[in-house]
Amino acid sequence: RDIRAANNAGVQVVFCTGRGIPELAAYFDIVPMMRYAVCDSGAVVYDCAERRILLCEAMDRAAVCEAVRTAAKYRAMVHFLTAEESVATAEDVAHMADFHMGVYQKMFSGIARQVDDMMAEAERNGTVAKVNFYFRSAADREVCCAELRERGLPFYLAYTEETSLELTSPDVTKASGLKWLADHLGIPMAQTVGIGDSGNDRAMLEQAGLSVAMGNADADLRALCG
């Protein structure tokens, strides 16, 4: 009701999410008034009405390979999102609860292309827009993130979920995706509203004209929006 009312008033209500298009597609028919989606934490912008990719910022293939090698030290589950696919190993999808991601297992089982070897996938796939690492513990995430930063690999890194780390290209965030779409629609960033709850929302909340934290948002984000 509220989304429809905003839409009728000429306000674009937009998905701005860490999910990829395959993970979001089920919602397109539920809320058809939401025409645009900023997906993959800003790496992909999509026209939901025309089913058309407007922007895709692919990651550096060599850097993705190095990141996957690093994550392997911590036995992390590796998940790739391209503009069109969700990709993970069949073994990890079957045991997502081990990575504190059990709530998403049914979705992954239904939409992910399941492969045997994510390292081989990284070496052959040059269209990865976003990488998710799902760890068995927050401590493993912390150490792996520190190692990636220390090595100076070209990524924007953000914490999400309980033990997850997401990687995009260095200048790619939900803020960059939102700004691209705002420019595309001729809307100043000062007239945008950002709503979020997690680490991958920080840049968007810092740059939107008005920032709103969800009730379950991390404490630092609530302070940022306060």
C-alpha cells in the first residue's frame, strides 16, 4: 500500500540490496510498481519492468582468484553473484547452517548454479559482480578480512549477516549504485532516502539525502542515522 502510494505520488521506490537478480526475481511480480533494483550491493542496476541490465560492474578476475585462495584457509563458503547467476558449490549449499546461513538454504537450493570447485569457477568466470564469503565464526571473518586488507587486494569489504563478508570492486557500494540510478533518472542524491540495517548499507546511508536505520540495524548504523 505504501509503496503504491509513493509510486502514485511520483516517488521511485527502489530495491537496494546485496542480493543478486536471481535471488530477487520472485519479488518483481509481487511489487511491480518497484521498477528498478540496485543489486549485488551496487554492482548491478536492473530495470525490473523491462528485465534489462542497466549497469554491471564486474570484479577483477585475478583479484577474485586471490580472495578465494585466502578464504580457503578459513574453510569459508564461497558464493559468486554475476548479473545473471548465483553460484556456489553443491557441498556448501547442502551445509549452509554450518556457516550461519541456514535460513537461506532453500533459496540457494532453488536458484544457485551448483558447481564442484569455486576456484575453477573463479579462474574461468570473468563476470563476477560480487563475492560473498560465509564463515563458520565471526573470528574467522575478522582474520580473513584483515588479511585481505593487508594484502591490498582491490575490494570494497563489508560485514553482513552474523559471520559473512562481501566483496565488490573498490568503488562499488550501494551508494555508487544508487547514485548511478539517481543520475540515470535525473534525481539529485539530496532528494534520495536510504533505508538499511547492515554494514553493506553504510556508504548508502552516509550519502543519501535522508538516512533511515531499521529497528534491527547495527548500533553504529542507528547512531549514523540518529
